[in-house]
Amino acid sequence: MNVLVTGGKGFLGTAFSKLNTDKNYILPSSENLDMSNPKKIKLFSELNKDVDIIVFNHTSECIQNKN
């Protein structure tokens, strides 16, 4: 099972990386998966089609309106 954890280099992503399970954790940094950039999200999803579960580890900066 492939589990995508957004913010993979942060606190939660680091904790997931230490788990010893049969799951494959995909832990991209915000540079590799910028959740505020729709084009980067699309590109990442096209390159990682085998994701079974997504853990959306967001911060307020990620979800604020960028008008």
C-alpha cells in the first residue's frame, strides 16, 4: 500500500518515516509537491499514480487564498 503524506519533511512526515510497517510512505517536500501550485500538484499526481491513501498534512499558509 502506498501512502502519500503531504509535507513529508515536516513533523508528521518525519514521524511516518520512522514507522516500520508494510506500507510504502511517499514523503515529498514542499519543493517537490507545492500544494499552493495547481500545476505542480497535477504534475506530481501524474508521476505518482500508484497512491492508495493521502494524508493531507496542511498548514495555514498552504490553504490561504492567494488573490
